[in-house]
Amino acid sequence: LLLDEINLASSETLKRLCGLLDNAHSSITLTEQGNSKALQWYPDFYLFAAMNPVTDAGKKDISPSMRSCFTEIYVDALVDPLNLRSVAV
């Protein structure tokens, strides 16, 4: 699952994600949809997040605790398809 522009998510959404990312046994209940059953991680589930630098207009940074849930890779603007492949693989 790719969370694109994660730094544009509301603080409430980010707080719920932090709880989910605590460990592999965490779960989340989507009460907004009327569910009362907790959703569990699948063993081979992967979560990716992407964001543009906070220097872009309207962007905000995410908390250090949220950042620590991910491995950060800074990527300059890529135009060469071979360079794009090296990031995706």
C-alpha cells in the first residue's frame, strides 16, 4: 500500500497510523465505516509512504515518531527511466 503525500494527511489520521505501525501485531478498527472488527496485518503486507519536501508550498513535516516508522530515502528529481528503475527495484 502506498500512502502518497503522507505529510498532507490530517493529524488524526497520522496518529491512528502511528498506533498501527507500532509493531507487527497492531491492528486498526475503521469505526468511520461502522466496523467493529479490528483489521490485522497480513504477514507479507508492505506499507510505503511518499512525501515531497516541506519546502514545497502547503506542505508540512511529519512528527519524528511517524518518521521513525519508515526508512527514509531521499530521491532527487528523476527523469532517466534507468534511474527510476533503480529506485523501484
